[in-house]
Amino acid sequence: MSSSYKPALLKALVRLVRRGAGFEIPLTAIGHEFVALYWMQSIVFRLRQAASLAKEPEAVQRIRATADANRVRNLADLPQNARNRLDLQIAKILTINVLNAFHVGKPESMDDLYSWQSGHAAIALSEKSHRFLRDQSIAVESIANYWWARYLERVNVLAPLIIDKVERDGAKRGSLARYLRILADSDGNRCFYCERDLGAVRAVHVDHVIPWSFLLSDPAWDLVLACVSCNLEKSDILPARIFIDKLSALHVDRAKLSLASIAGSAFLQKDEVDRYYDAALSVEWPSGWEPPD
């Protein structure tokens, strides 16, 4: 059984009960919840669920394969038929090596959280366990988050803010509009990647060179101006290392303008930027993007 299956199952059950599930919970409902939880961590935040992507549990491999096959990063963009198929696949995996293994290792004095018989399409909660999950949902989910994050820290050694990524249900970002003028004044009004003149462009984006979904923050040192096509095509891929070198060189010019005090956060030395880039590479973050010729 994967080290992340137990906290994932506990978190799924808590959320289902909190939303009104009764004593009988269909395996497809649990599979649906598993997909949402693992998708956020594995596809949006690209956290590994094992020491390497090749050794990840089957449920995560199925989710990654579905995301790749449908070329989507946001779960809401996944076609409904693909989502239904994925829910069923995960529900089947639950019956193979998850449901029976969940209670292994628990103290003998502790009651089972649920019962399940092979061939049944649902698990059964007792009145006591249902009431416990309902009344103590916040505490139980916090425990599940802790154990899940504790495991992920061992297999994603250099990934930042793992607990925040485990807790999050969505990838909500703040507005970067205030940086448009700051960066245009300091860096010149050109796309950082393709160097296209942005002066006559209607829409200009502020981009995270090292993806927001890795850093989970908006430090000024990581922000540059980009044309719409470069920003959308790059998405959350790491750019080629030449752009990390370019960003570090840009910091030298920004420092001369005292831009850090205006932007509200310090700019990093080249070795510090390199460490973030190498940390992302160490967790097998997609990399090497360059603008098309």
C-alpha cells in the first residue's frame, strides 16, 4: 500500500461525511475524491508521491496519464467522460490494495473506521465512526494533512511549502497588475523570453520565471514581463537555464534602481536563484522551455 493512500483515504472520508454522506459510501464517490486530492498535488503542484515518478502508486500514475492524454492541467477542464472513467479506475484500485490495508497496524483496542467486503460497491460506516468523522472533521483532516505532508517532505526534499500544497483545494493566485508598470520602467518594455517589443501590445502579462505552482508565492525577484503567447505556452514549465542566467543578470540592473524597495521584496543573488531552479529540477519538474523561433 502506498504511504500516501492512508491519509488520502482518511481525508476523502472526512470530506464526504462533512458534505452529507450517509453510513454507506460508494467506492466511486471515494474514487472521485481521490482524483481531486491527488490531482491538485500531483498535476497542479507536481509533488511526487514516491521517491521517483516511475515508482508512484498506481492511482497517481493513472491520474498523470489521464492529464497527459487529455492535455489538461486543471481538473475542471477534464472532459466529463474522462473524469468518470478515471473515478471508476481509482475505485477499482481501492479494492485491490487500499481498503483492506487501511486498518493494518492500528491498535487492537481501536474500532475499525469502516467495514468493507470484497465485491461490494460501498464501504459501511458505523454510527459511531460516522459521528466521529462528522463532529471531529477539522481535527481529523488536519491529522491526515500532517501525515501526508510528513511523507511528501521525504520524497520531495527541496519542494517548498508542502503543507500548504497538501491543504489547498485550489490554486488561487493574487493579482500581479501592480508590477506591470514597475517592471516596464526597470526592465524595458520587452518580453523577457522572445524580446518582442510590448509597447504596441494590448495585453502584457507578468510571468513567474520559476513557476508559481512550485514557489506558491509572488516574490518580485521571480517576476518578468512576457507577451501573451510566451506566457501561455510556457505555462508552469521551467524555462531553459539560459533564462535563469538572464534573470540573475537582470537583478543586477534592478538593484541599481533600488527596485527591491519599490517592489516590496529583495532580489536574490545568482547562486540563490540557481538553487531554486535546481530544487525544481530535483523533483523532476518539467523543464527546458524556450520560445519558438
